[in-house]
Amino acid sequence: MVAGIVVDMTSEVDQPKLGGGRVLAIAMQKGGVAKTTTTVNVATSLAQQGYRVLVIDMDQQAHCTMCLRVVLGPDDASLYEVLHPDRTLRVPLRSVIKCSEFGVDVVPAHMALRELERTGLGSGGQLRLARELDSVIDDYDFVLIDCPPALGELTTAALAASDDVMAVLKPGGFEVSSMRELANTILDVQETLNADIEIRYVLLADFDGRPQAGKDVRNQLRADWGEWDGGGAYLGEVPHTVRVIEAANKRMPIHVHAPTCTAAVAYQEVAERVAKRVKVSK
């Protein structure tokens, strides 16, 4: 189970502002904190529960695309073309969506995204993803965006398009300060692009309860973001297990590779809690 979680069935967030699916940005400014692992496993767990799910891979490394076994052909467009500042090169979001074998649809990433991170998205670019999502949002109950490990233009575009942020951390010495930097970025986005965006979910991944450092991070997150059973944002912990690495190496969700392991059960419960709080109707 996800350690320390009791479901609060009475706590809900507002219905999606776009009239369709709820859009969640999975974000943290640093790499290696299990954002992609969380995106893949929460998305596929939601699909297991019968929800229609779209995953958008915003990271130039395209790990989410690879983990869901989506392969781009030489002539296939990706998110790069959707967000491109040149109108003559741009394509609609709907045209790049691909089905995965794990029950979720995917907007694939490509390493060309690094060009956009470096040169920018152009005039109106930070709202381009939000506008494109308008055309497909009614087709899905949930849209999960795997953000890059930096607070640049691509992450800003993801936050501008999202209803909620799920902040993912691993136990470590700088994790809490990273959370504060993400929170400051979200305040900037609230002022200029998306007044309703907030961190509504906080998850501690790869958690080993034995070291004191891990316990300290957990206690700080509980204090800062509030216990889930009290209506707070802190979802709890996903336990450390080698099965997560094995699943990533095999390019499959953890519930497919090792459905009874602690991390698989935890991610399934995280998905259930998110769905119950959002209260999306199947």
C-alpha cells in the first residue's frame, strides 16, 4: 500500500475547467525523481480502472514514449511539430496521438524538443498546448503530462495547459527546496497564464523508510502539504523496489511486470485516490 494514506471520500476538487478530462502535470525541476515512472504507472493504472487516458511526453529524452513502447517512424510527427513556432511546420495535436499496447493514448516526444527548449516557443507559444488540448479534451477522462526536468518554456507550457500539478520527489537533501522552487514557478504561471493551476498532489517515490533522511523528507512534506486524510495534497509514499527498474528496462508498467509488488500496489492506489478526488464519471 501507499504508506500512511487514508482515502478522504468527501474531499473533491472542482470539475475539469475544459468540460472534459482533468489535466495533470507531473512535474519537478530536477531529473531522476521518478516523474516518468509515475506518469507511466499512474496513467496505466487509471486505464486499468476504465478511464480514458492520454499521456503527453514533454521531455526531450522521450523516456515516457519509450516506456509505453510507442515507436516513431521516419515520417511521424511528434509533440515537436505540435509546439513549433513556425506555422508552416506545425501540425494539430490530434494528428500525432498514438495508441499504446497498455491502454493509454500517447502524444510522443522527440529529441528535437531540445531545440524548442533552447530557442523558445515563439509568440503565444506558452499557451499553444492549452489551445491544442481544447480539440481533444472531451475524448479523455485524464490527461497526464510528463514534464521535463527543468523549469523552462516547455514546463511552463505544460503548467499553462493543466488543471493540477502532481509534484514527485525522491528522498534526498535538496528535495524540499526543489518543491519550493516549483511552487514559485507555479505562482508565476498563475499570475500570467493560468490562474487556477495549483499543486494538488504530492508523491514521495522510491521511498525507503529506514534512513533518517527519508523519514525527515516525508515528515516535512506532510507538514508543508497536509495529510491526505485531512484533505491535504500529500498522497504518501511509493516504496523502493528493484521491480520498478526492471519494469523500466523492459519498457512496461510495473503492474504488468510485477503486479503484486509493493510499488505496483502503491501506484494503483494513487490512481484510485486521484480519480476519487477528481470524481471523474466513467
